[in-house]
Amino acid sequence: MGINFLAYKTNIIKTLFSKGIINSRTFQEFSSAKNLGNLRNGLEHFLEIETKQKPMDEFVRLGLDAMSKKGKTTLETEQALYRFTQELTNKYANIARITSRVDEKEAVLKIKQQLKDEFGIEACLDNSVNFAKQCLKSMKILKSNGYTLPKQIIGSSMIQGCYSGYEKSIPTIIINTKMGPSWTCSTESPLHYIIHETTHLNQPNLFAFNLKKIPNKLRQIADDVSIYASGNYAQEIDAELKTKKLLEGLSQKEKELEKFLNS
């Protein structure tokens, strides 16, 4: 049975407004949505502004500009960036949790409990059996390979892309449950996004890691890992490599690149 769109929309926008996540103008914009597609587009546009277009604190912006030119960072700028990303994670997680469909299916509830009992993970699985199975399989792969797992998994079909971070210091991954395998990633596995975001939680929580300069002899290898990795920050190249390593394995050159990034 499909969801009651009017009830779903009303609950989402009232909750977002009551928590101070959206203002009265955005409330009115979301209220005019006629279907799930309209509502999803509105949420994606809102998140785009919040996470990418809204100006950063001037100090953070100048710090980033200086770091990109000098290839190094400062403690003060790292701390400011940490606060900034914490605020984004809190807002993103809130929206994802509010828009996640209530877990009701028996199969989903069973896996939800298994994730909690076996891995200590609190999960919002968007009432999706496929997503629930993917989460469970991914966590088993990650744990068996020594990775630290998230304490929260939040799935929603109404958010833009995928995200990882610390909601109130709790390691969290946020996954768009409608995103399928993509040829732009290093694998086309349905587990890719869940594993990719979890590997980020295992990286140094410093922007300086992004500034690591890749030597020319490894630059082409980095660009060939995936379209998404090509020209991207070090943390994304590393996450693409680690995800491929877990799901398919790496070539000798890719192993050299991974070793360099983590040295």
C-alpha cells in the first residue's frame, strides 16, 4: 500500500517548521507541493542551498582559500570547519530522519533489530526491504574487514545524495534510498554508497587530509579509479579506492595509490 501523500507531506513540513529547520516562506513553498516528485524537488533545492550555496563564515571561506593555495591548514581553521560541518550534519540528519518512511514491514523491522543487536546501530530504513538488506550486508563486510561502523544509519528517498558525518558527535551515514548503482563510481554494486560513506568515518577528520598532493606518477591512477574520483579531493579518492577494495579488489597500481594516501 502506498503512503497517504497529504498526511506524509503535512507531517514533514510541520515537523521541519516546528524544529526551526525551515522558515515560514519555505513552509509555504513545501505546502504547495502536489505530489512526491514536487516535494522531493523542493527538499533537494533546499538542501542544495543549505549545504552548498549558503555562504560560509568569512573566516572559514578565507581559511579554505589559503589552505588550497598553500597546501596546509591551521588548527584554528580546522576547528571552524569542524563546527561548520557539524551544523550541516545535524540539519541534514534531521531532514533525512523526518522524511524517512516509518519502518513497519516485518522484514524491515527484523533487520532493524538485527543491526541494533549485532552492531549497535540505530537505523531508519525508509521501510525498504532492499535497503535494509543492503545495510546489513554492508555492515557485515565492513566489520569483517576491521572498519569502525556508524552508530546511526538514516535512509530516505527524499534527500539529495548521500552524506556522512557526526550528528551531535554520533558517527552517522545518511543514504538516499532511491540511488541505484552508478557507472560514475568505482563499482556498480548496490552496496557502494553505504560502504563509501562508512569509509569516510574511518578517515582522518581533518580537512588537511584533503590537501594531500598526489605525485604525478600516481595522478592518472587516481583519475582512473572512477569518474567521481577524478579531480576530486583526496578523501573521495581514498573512499572510492577502499570501497572498490572491499567489493571487487584493487589492481597493483591502485594498491600503491591507497598506500600513499594513507601513509
